[in-house]
Amino acid sequence: MSASARLGTEASVAARIADLLRAELDLGDRPLPMETDLDAELLVDSLAKVELTMVIEDAFDIGMADRDVATITTLGELVDAVSTRVAARRARLDAAAG
């Protein structure tokens, strides 16, 4: 995937995740910069993180290991993790379609 295509994908993933966070955490139109700390700023505890992970997995049709999610602290890290999994899923689907 080209750098520009990856950036486009990452930007759309970031926007979708921000929308999901706003809806799930009842944040209204609050701006969510990539450096937003999920724990400290959004008060996402371990239970909320599990619930958010399930919502994100469903929204993007991906899987995320609990141990990987546990290390994510910022919105940017979450976007990177989801973008990587979305790109890997697309690559697998493209390879299968051959």
C-alpha cells in the first residue's frame, strides 16, 4: 500500500474511532487529538476499555488481543493499532481474491 493510501486509511480510521469514542463515552462534539490519554483524560478504566474494544472490533471487523489493548494509552496508539489490523485484513482479503 502506498504511503498516501495508508494515510487516507489511517485518517478515516481515526475519524471513525473518534466518532465511536464520542458515542460510547457520551463526549458530545469534544475534540479528540491523537495525544488524548484514554485513561487520564477520558477516564477509560479497564472495563470500559474492554467494552470499547468490542465496539471497535465489531465496527472494523477485526480482532484485538487483550494484551495488546492493555498497552494502549492514547488515541493515537489506538488508531495505529486498529489501522495496522485493518490493513492486514485488507491484504488477506486481497490475497484471497487473488
